[in-house]
Amino acid sequence: MPRTYDDLVQEAATVSVDGWDFSWLDGRATEERPSWGYARLLAGRMAAARAALDLQTGGGEILAGLPVLPPVTVATESWPPNLRLAAARLRPRGAWVVADDDEPRLPFAAGAFDLVTSRHPVRTWWAEIARVLRPGGTYFSQQVGPRTVFELAEHFLGPLDGSAREPGETAKDAGAAGLEVVDLRSERLRMEFGDIGAVVYFLRKVIWIVPGFSVERHAGELRALHERIEAEGPFVAHSSRFLIEARKPGPM
């Protein structure tokens, strides 16, 4: 028997959204992954590093899944529920987890790290990244690109300006901070939401897609989208991702 709108929404509105694990969406939503394989590339760079810093680590899921961590590994996170998850995952691996408000100034000495990483950072503080990198060190990051999930956001918010987060502008910002961009790639990827519960869960977890989202505030839009999915099948949107690697000039 098909589940009702109320059943789907109630379940998705009450399940935990702590951490950066999306396995609750298995079988309910899909998203293509970038062809470059961020975790695989990151594993190689971490294995070769002596001191690494992972910014905005979330629940530490990416680092915890790597086979080898550098002798000195530090992760920062600002959201208390994620801090607890990250500490539980990373401290047994010998990594430090530091509470940080994701604003300059980073609480580390200049030249402390030969590798700085971040997956899907909210903001990239280029001047601070350049400061804490050693000469010859690198910043390696997969970031959210322009017009990500705009099909879904515009259903709730109306037409939006998609000019932010352009890879080329990000590369210019890196250069302005004194870093040399050595790799820059971007892809646009298909997403599908199979039921309204998947939409609710996603918007509760990825809070910048529809700022201020709540089931109560957006009941009309949710009901309309539910009826559309029931009539037409999965709701299709697209995410944008880009990979950037930038090096600090000088010998390691």
C-alpha cells in the first residue's frame, strides 16, 4: 500500500540529520558522483602528507574512511552535533578535532600544514589557507558549484540568481591569496528525488538550499511537489561540483 503524504513527511521531519551521511536516502533519492573520485584522490594526498588540516569536516565521515592519515591530522568543525560525531570517528585514528566557528582567523600557526583539504565548504577563506600552508604545500577541495539543486530551490523560493560559486572566480580568489591553481575541473550531475520524504530530509540537512525551510512554513509547496512526484515520477534536479587544487609557491 503506498505511503501517504503525511506518513512520508512525518518520518522525514523527525529522523536525525546530524553528520554528513546521506545513507537514509538510499532507495529514495540518487545523485551522480563526479568522475574524478574525490575520496580516492584525497587518500593519495593524505598518505603522502606529514601534517594535514581538514576544514569543515562535518561528522568526519570522509577522513574516517581513508586508509592512511598523516602523522599530524587535524579537523575543524563548527556545529556541535557534528563535532561529537567527528570526535568519535577520528580520535581513535589519532586525529585532533578542533571546534572552530568557520571564520577567520584559523587557530593554527603560520606554515603549520603541508596539506589543507575541505569537501563542500560553505566558505573558503583563501588568505587563511595560504597562511597556514607551508611553502610547497597544497589546498585540495571539492566544492559546490553554481546553480546546485536550483530546480528544487526555485520550487520553494521562485527564480534565483545563480552567479555565485563559479569555478573561475574561485580560482581567481586563490590566486589573489598567493596560491597557484594546478587543477580545476567541474561537472554537472543528475539528482532524483523519489518521494516527498526524501525532499524534506534533504532540505533539513542541506540547510542553505532553502534557507529557513520547515514543514509548516512550506506546507503548500511540499504538498504540490508531492502531487507532482505521484503523477510524473521522481523529481529531477542537478548538482554542480568542481575540484580545485592550489599550491603555495616555494620548496616543501
